[in-house]
Amino acid sequence: MTEANQNSRVCLLRPGRVPSRAVALAILSLSLFFPVLGWGQSAPVAPDRPWHSAGEQGVEREAAREPKPGATVNASTTYSLADLIGLAEAQNPETRVAWERALAQAAALGVARAELYPTLAAAALSQANRAEVYLNTRFYRQTLGSFDLALDLNYTIFDFGARAGRIDSAKAQLLAADFAFNDVHRQLIYRVAEAYYQLLNAIGQVEAERASLANAQAVEQAAEARLKNGLATLPDVLEARSATAQAEYDLQAALGAEDIAHGDLATSLGVSPTESIRVVPIEQLASPDSIEETVDQAIDRAFSQRPDLMRQIAQIRSANARLKEAHAAYYPSLSFHAQPDAGSLYGLQQTLPWGHTADLDGSMSLGLNWTVFDGGLRKNEVAQAKADVRSAEAQADATRDEIENQIWAAYSNLKTAFRQRQAAAALLAAADQSYNAAIESYHYGVRNLLDVTAAQKTLAQARSADVLAHAQVLTALADLAFQTGDAIQPSPARPQP
């Protein structure tokens, strides 16, 4: 290329000089703009005080604009446990999180399967070049242009199982994500059942405390009547008033516990605690009196359907697939590469007509890639994969041991709950008879007030124990169903959300 041609190219590429005043203004503008971007966020200035900044205010405004989930609880509907479980599965955010993770893992399987197919890329290139060419004794303006359409095809013919290992690993990970999704439902169902039975117990305790308050008021009225007739003393009346105040105190505590249990149930459903939820009373719920199966049967069923154990088995599959992929790295891979290129060239030189040509060219190749030496990389990758397999197997064994212990504890708690319920029923019947006899004897002057108040307190405790024992049986049944995995098994009687 001649010196004149080089100078002409330089003149085309170099812009004109920028005035120094414009450069100074640009630098000043950047110096004022970049602090906003770079120093708008900072760490706390000291460890002894809370952090506050403009960034915090922006996040707070953004959080305030987030839409609140709409409640789907009908205040006029009385919900059973199955209805509440359906609501929780439909609107609790935890199920959506697990669902999206499973969808993401399904997409990862699609990514792994895509390696079985060739990749095809297309590129279109166009360029024009204008220059002054020196011929003989003068310069001639010359314009050259080109347009190319190229395709790039790559395909791995075989790789001794490397892709198959990655696909099998992705399949196992998808299985693990599906079982994790089921486990989220299992835990959610148990939380709803537990909160439901706690609310029923709290409601029952309120009713028991109301009955105890009525009994205490009746004893107080009887003591005051006997005082007016000269058959009782003032300390007897004060004792009766103290028992009434204690009953009122216990009632308020029970009402507070009911509010808390209501909020716990609403939270498990994914609705606001301010929503009103009507539930079936505990006395309308039937429960068995004994366990029909043995603990060994419960353990065997848990081993066959617990989703957390199934997820561990899927992790073993994934680890074995990664081991297969690691072994495949010892062998070569054969790939095919093709690159057809359709090009069009044109040119124009001063004093000469246009010139044009078009052609199809390209290349094809087969590539055999075989790593001969890697400094122990493949050996260590295989060792790592084997260790992952053994670790996954050990984790599954640990999960089995934990399941056995959980089933044993749940089974034992259920047997204890059955016995406590029988004892509580007998205690309630005896305490009711004792109170009725004591209050009747007090009216006839045979028993003193201390005997009556003691019988009234025993009856109050018996009522509370009876309600609690019924709730404990229901909770223990739900716990055993949770530990065995029965809660997520398909049932035609279970309504769908």
C-alpha cells in the first residue's frame, strides 16, 4: 500500500480534535455522575448502631408497593380439615416455591438432552472498503464490497457415555425435585392439621373454662344465699368469690390462647391472621380408640412412600450418573463440523464498470479428541464421584434410621394419647359426679364450702384434660400419618383444591 493510501485511511479513521473546554466539561460531568452510581450504597458506618440510608428507604417503598395476597377464606363457611388443607395447598407460597424449583429442574433436564442434537449457527457478514489505488502515474478510487452468509454445524457423534451420564444425572435431579415438592406438601399438611387441632383444643378449652366459670358463679351465689340465711360465714363467701375470679382469669387466658391458635392456622393457610375462620367443633370429630397396625407395618410403609427418603434414593442415582460421566472422560470423543459459506463480492474502480461474483464454499471436518495426559484430573474426578456415591448412600441409611425413630416415637405417642383419653374420660365422669354431690350436700349443710370449691376446681381440670386428651389423639394420628407419608397418598375421598 502506498503512503498516500495509508494517509487517506488515517484521515478517515481519526476524528477531528475536540476542544479542550469540551473535554473539561465532559470530565466534570462524569465526576458528578459516577458518585451517584458508585457511592449511593455503603456498609454500616459502625457496629454499635443500626444501618439507615437512602437505599433502605427505596427498598421500604418498594416493599410497600408489593401487592398483598388476597384472602380466599369465607367467613360464613365452616371448614373441615380437608377443606383447610385444600386451601393451604392452593395458596401457601411454599408450594409455589417448590413447584418452580421442580420446573427449573425439568428445564435443566431439557438442557442436558439438547446435547444429543447438533447445534447450527448462522452468521451474516457485510462490509465495504473504499480506497485510492495508485496505478501507473495516477490514483484511482476503488470500492470493494462483500456479503457472506455462513452456517456453522457441530455435532458430537459419540463420547462413550458422557452425555448419557449428564442426562441420567439430570433425570435423577428432577426426581429429587419432584420428591422435594411432595415433601413440602407433606410438611404443609401436617402443619395445617397440627394448627387445626391446636385451635380446636383452644376452642374446647374456652368452652370448658366458661362452664367452670358458671359453676364457680353458682357456688358463689349459693354461698351468698347461705350467708343471708345465717348458714354460712363471710370467709366462705370470700373463698367463693376468689374461686370465681380465678375462673374468670383462666377464661381470659384460654381466650388469648384461642386467638394465637387462630393466627397460627391462618398463617399455615397463607392468609392474614385477621381473617375469620370457622371450624368444625372438636366434639363433632370422631377418632379411633386403638391402633389397628403394628409399628413394623408403619415403618415398612414409611420406607416405601416417605418423599424425603425417595429424594435420597434419587440423589444416589444422580451420583452414579455423575460417576458414569467421569469414567467417560478417559475415552475419546468424535465430533463432526461443517461450515458452508455463500458469498457475494462486488467492486467498482474509477473509469471501469461494476464487477460482481458469487460462490459457495466452506469446509467439513471430523475431529477426534482424546486427552492423553491431564495431571491426574480425570482420576481425581472419578474418585470424587465415587465418594459422592458413598456419601449419598450413607445419607439414605441415616434417613432410614431417622425414619424408624420417628415412627417409633409417633407410634408410642399415639398409644399414650389413647390411654390418656380413656383416663381423662373417666376423670371427667367422676369429677362431674363429685361436684354435683358436693354442691347438693352443701345446700343441705352436710358439706362445707371448701369441699365444694375443691370439687369445682377438680371438675374444671377434668374438663380441660378431656378436651386436651381428645386433641392429643387427633394430633398424634396426624403425626403418625405425617411420619409414614400417608398424608400425601392419593385418596378418592380427599377433595381437590
